[in-house]
Amino acid sequence: MTDVELPTGGSPYRVALVCLGNICRSPMAEVVLSQRLRDAGLEDRVRVRSAGTGDWHIGEPIDERAGAALLQAGYDPSRHRAQQLDRGWLDDDLVLVMDESNLADVLALAAGRTDPADLGHVRMFRDFDPQGTGDVPDPWYGGEDGFAEVLAIVERTADALVRVLARTLGCR
């Protein structure tokens, strides 16, 4: 929802996107959000990166099906290489997870490191989706339709998130 308030952040404002393996959902969101920020003239004010909670795909490119969905929609996914989330990522200004399982993993990673009250910057990605909340479905086990569905969710959520970021950063 676009009325969500963001924590104030650093300069540049840092956004981390998190899924399980960092080859489908979070890199799709990273590519789209980065492009939307460029289009809005905010690329110098906001840095976006993505990671997975698991280590299975470290160093691998984006999943072929995710890459094909992005290419078909006019995005360039070629620079992506999967990374794994570590505690340092929790210092980003906003950490957006793709599903409840990812949220549990991020909160477990933070356990003992920080006061739970200091984790208000860890949110669900779809908290910003004007059409609904909850999980971004994992398309890994499905067909191309699942990647198209994720791309549609990511695009509308990224548009809403850019508006909230612009407001948070004092841009109009």
C-alpha cells in the first residue's frame, strides 16, 4: 500500500530485496526497481541490491525463465549474479522479503544481533503492492506463466515503492 511510511535512511538510501535462492523473485525485483528508479531520476539517491537466504546459487546468473520474462518486457537482467544474505545486509535502510519464509529467515539471522524493535525496516515486498499483500509466489517449480505473474506483481509494486521512496526522500 502506498501510504506505508519508510524509515529515514542514509545517502544513498539502500534497499535490499530478499528471496530464497536469489535467482528468480528478488533479482527480478532488483532489475525492475532499478529501472523504475532510473526512470524517476532517483538512481543516484537509492541503491538496490538483492540476495537469497540460501547458498545454493551463489555466483549464478538469473534463472533463464526469469531472465526471459524480463527480456521480453524490455529489461536487462544480464548483470545479475546470485548472492547470499548475511547480517551486514540488515544495515540497509529497507529490507524487503518476498515471502513469509524469507521473513522468518531474516529475523532469525538478526536474532541476538539487534533489538527486535529495531527491525521495522524489514518488511514484505508486497506491503507496497496496491493490489494486495502477502507472498510473492515462487515461480521456480512452475511454468512461464508463473514468471509472468511475478513480473506483473513486481512491476506494480516497484511503481508504488518508487512513489513512497520519492516522498521519503523529499522528492516529488
